[in-house]
Amino acid sequence: MGETYQEGTGAGADFDLTQFYQIFFEEAGENLDQMERILLDLDLTAANDEELNGIFRCAHSIKGGSATFGFSDVAELTHHMESLLDRLRRHEIQPIPEMVDVLLESADASRSLLARHQSGGQGEAASTAGLVRRISELASGAVPTPVPAPPPAPVQAPAPQAPAQALSALPPGVRRIQVRIGPLDRLEQADAVKELFRDIPGLGTISDLPSDQAQTRLFAVETSSTNDDLLDLFAFHVSKEQVQIHPVGGIEQQELVDSGAVSAKEGMNEEPYGFFGDAPGAPATGVVAPVVALPVPVPAPVPPAASSVPKVASQAQMESTTIRVAVNKVDQLINLVGELVITQAMLAQNSHGLDAAAYQQLLAGLADLDRNTRDLQESVMSIRMIPMSVVFSRFPRMLRDLANKLGKKVDLVTLGEATELDKGLVEKITDPLTHLVRNSGDHGIEMPADRLAKGKPEHGTITLSASHQGGSIVIDVRDDGRGLSREKILRKARERGMDVSDQMADADVWMLIFAPGFSTAEVVTDVSGRGVGLDVVKRNIAALNGTVEIESTEGVGMKVSVRLPLTLAIMDGMSVGVGDEVYILPLSSVVESFQVNSDDVSTVAQGAQLVKVRDEYMPVIALERIFQVPRCDPEKSSTIMVVVEADGSRVALLVDELLGQHQVVVKNLESNYRKVPNVSGATILGDGKVALILDIGGLVRRARH
């Protein structure tokens, strides 16, 4: 099934983003590592723009991906990091060591939050409120005053202090409370409560406290709202029975002491509800704060100089399920496997004359080697194969932005995302496909009012599909827009002095749009109209030994089909003999073979030959003529035909004999010799001879013209 993206509705309810989670986590981990490396090597006295821009790009990439996948906590933190880095790279503020510290701590916090999301939201999310406040202060140009470490506590217990001195002073009307929420069915409910403090201005601040009960969350809150108001707000996410509110410090703390709810010792400063008595930011007094033994450190309400994110000993780590390997190493591995296949073929050929009874174990070992070699080459080849979804996934956002800029409404449908293509081709086909999709969105799809006037749906549809056909992969870009206008194209071609005529076939007229500088746009915009793009598309696809075909109906739409060879380094082939020469046919292109009599072949105009195969006439190509193969016996003629298929057409190849079917290693003929027409590569046979691999697509196009 294809997935539909509808412009104007985000990613769409039907668009499953979870398939891209692992790619995002890997890229985010790499960006965090790169950010850390640059920060550690940053020269604060002479930070260059490239370093600052590099850090900014890392944060920007993580923020964009986090927002796309709904990881709002990571997106919020990296957004603030991005704001600070943006001011730095614009030279609006000067870098100082405190900035490097807070960015490194923020990177650690982001890594922890991402690890939590990667594990499915297990564990307690670390609070980033302190980091956000410090980043905002630094971004505004303020330098936080370092808080001196408290003096060592004496052994003797000091005199008790008043409750108001135990905690940092609060603004008038603001109180400090503890909120316990639970037991909960889902801990995400408590996260939703935390979001209220971020989304509602003036509600106050909230930070996590360690909880000693499962499925229960404990928070430290500073707010001016009443308990009833808080309960009413919390009721949107949890029931009121699940919420317990306890005051901490100030007048209400003293009221608890007076009522006996807590002991006077607790009401003073012995254990101020999870807050350190000597917390940074507490007012300095002549009395030394007592040492309080707490099981887990808890962040103070005033941000400390060090990280405000509590570091747990068993902190979650982002799990890596893949290994990034350089492409040249994979290519080297493929080449070595290719040499192994050649060696195995030589052993197999040399073992044909051996006595099966005398060499039973040797032949059995060679059979196992053949099977294991095939399995090995299939596994190695799959390493370079990438699904087309990697290419297609970048178009929904691009098309959405394009549609918004042009004022159009466009749906994108993708089909065949699981179709795999070689990594080298994926990287080279992305740019041509981008041009084709933009062309369909700009030139093809009409404005909503025009579509309604023509009786079409208001939303235009662009369909991207990929499929395997024989030994090729076919990628179609189809739209239901206005299609191509034959008259307009011919008129523009004549204006540019091109040699055209009214008798040209439609297919030839459509191909004129790929001419350099050709454009039918009336107005040049920042999207298109300069005639640059489609000529690049055709040139890039031709460089990949691919072809482009266009089908169009004016007023209905058009389809651009890109056909590319799979370019596998090791493939199954059929070897055929012509005279003393051996040629290899890709097995995926072979349809059938049969014996033929000379009477079955008909000669038509200009010496072309046709053969009738089950009520279908197809062109005949004699390989001995194409490659000028010399014959020792001039009277001997080829009597076997092999039907091959490419580009949707079939031809019959005339050969002398069928030698067999086996694996062949494709060697690039162009890089080792030069480009030869009708030949796609070469291979080394089991006897050490070189055989040419035929370009079936080229032979079919030759017969067609």
C-alpha cells in the first residue's frame, strides 16, 4: 500500500513515521558526538565562523528531527541551544567558558532524553528547566555569577534556624509545594501535567523529585495558584484522587508544624522536603547549615553553576543497532567476494573431468563451496541495497513548502517504497527526482480554482512509484495536472531555432523539454522558468546508463518514467557462444530460447529480419554481425534464438550455442578500457578468458530504431 501525504495537514494520520525512528536516533547520536568534538576543540579567543556554524547545524538538525517525530522535550532544549548558537555565530555575543559548559551539559541531557525515547519512554525523564534558564541568561548576554561552594560543615550540630531561613526567599504571593501524582496507569500522564507549566504563562515552575513508589511521580512546584486551581488544571490529565499537594516552607510550613502535621524538627531545617538546606542560592547567614543525609540529590529551585540534570549511575545510553562503514570498505569487500566467485568457477570447471567415485569428498566440498559462495555474495550485495523509501521520504516536506509558496493544494502518494536500489544509484537519482517532482508541482498541477473549473478535485495528486522490471528499476513520477501542450512546445522550439516539424511523433515532441534552456513557463520565478533542470535530469540519468520516457495527455496529466539498471556487481548470467566468442546475457533479461529454421525468419525493408514466435513478430539481431565475429566455416550459420526483454520490448538474439548458466562478476569495461556500444561490462570465465556482458537495453533500442 502507498502512503498519502496531504498538503496542509502535517504528516497526515496515515503517514507512519516510526519506520524512520532508528535512522533519526543514529543521526542524532552522530550530531551530538560531532557537537561535542567541536565544542571541546573550540578556541574561545578566536572562534571561527565555520566552527560556530558547525555546532549550530548539529543543534538545528537534532531540533528539526525531534520536532518531526514528536519528541518535544528534545526539540525544546535544542531550540534554546540553537538560539544561543545563532547569536554566537552572528557575533552578537562573545563566547565564554560558561557557554561551552552549558552546551556540553545540554548535549548530555539531549542524549539522555533521546535514549529514553529510543527505549519506548521507559524511566523518568530528566528535567531540563535549569539548563533552559542558564541558556536563556547566556543568550541574553548575562553572565551567571558563580556560586561558591558551601564551607565544610562542622561536627557539632548548630542551633535550629527559623523556617523562613531554611529555603531561598520567594517572591510575594509565590509558594513552594510538593505534588505527588499516582498511582498512574501511564507515566506519560504526569509528563502531560508538566507540560501545563510550560504552556500556561505565569503558572509557575516545576521540577522532578525522586519518588519512592512505583508508578508515582513527585514534583517540586513554585506557584501563586491555589490548590483548587491546580487540581482543576490537573484534572484534564489525571483524576483529583491521584493528586496530593503538600506545602513546603514559608507560612504554610509553619502552620503544618503548629498543627502537628510535621515535627518542629522537620519544620525547621533538618530535612526541608527533599531540598538541600545548603542549596546554592539560599541566603547566606552566619549560621552554618547542617549536613543532611539524603538518599538522592535533588535539584534546587535556583539553577546551580553545575548541571541541573541529575546524573543517575545507571543512566540510559542510546543503543546502536547499526554500524556505519565507509562505502569504499564495502566496495572492497564486494570485489573480494567477486574474486572468490571467479576462483570457485575455475575450480568447478576444472573438476568436471574428475571421477565422481574416486573424488567424492572433493566434489562434495566443491558443491558446498558453490552454495556458500552464492549465499555470501547475496549477503554482501544486500549491504549496498537501500529501499526507495529513503529517497521518497524527503519529498513530502519539499512538496508541502512548494505548494504553500505557489498557493496550490497537492497530495503526494508513494508506491513501492520497499523496492531496493544500489546505494550509489540512490544518491545519484535523488537530485533528478527532485527536479521532476518540482516540475510536476509547478508546471503540472493547476491552481485550485482552475482545477474546479475543469471538473477536477481541488487537490492535485503527484504519485511516486518504484518497481523492478526485468533487470531494471523503473521510477515513475505521475501527476493529474494539465499535461504537456504539443502546440506550445513546438512554438517554443521554433522560437529557439530548433529543427522541428508538425509531423513529429508525440514521444519526440515531449522529449524536446529536456533540451538545455528549454522552458514553456511564461514567467520566471524562484521555483522554475529558467530552463535549467530537466536537461540536467536527462544528462544525469544518461550517465547512469538509464533512460527517460514521457507519456502525456493534455488536460489529464503526464508521467515521466526513469529506467535504471540495477548495476549489481555479481549477477546470474547465461553464456552463449557465437563462433569462438563467448558472450554473457543477464539472466533476468532472458525470456526463452528455441531452435529456429531459416524459413521461420522473414526479411523486410532495409534488410531487417523478423521472426514469428506464437503469433508475435519480433526483430532478430544476429550477434555475429553486430560484433563482426569471424568464422572458420563460412557455411555454418546460427540456429538458436534467445528471446530477451528490456524497456518493455522483446528481441530475438541469433547465437550458435547455449553454454550454460552461472554467476558472473561484472567488471567495469569503461574504466579499464573504453566504452563499447552494446556492451555493459566484462567478466572473467572459469578458464581465465574474458567474456563481454551484453547491454540488452542498448540492443533493444538498436532494433527499435
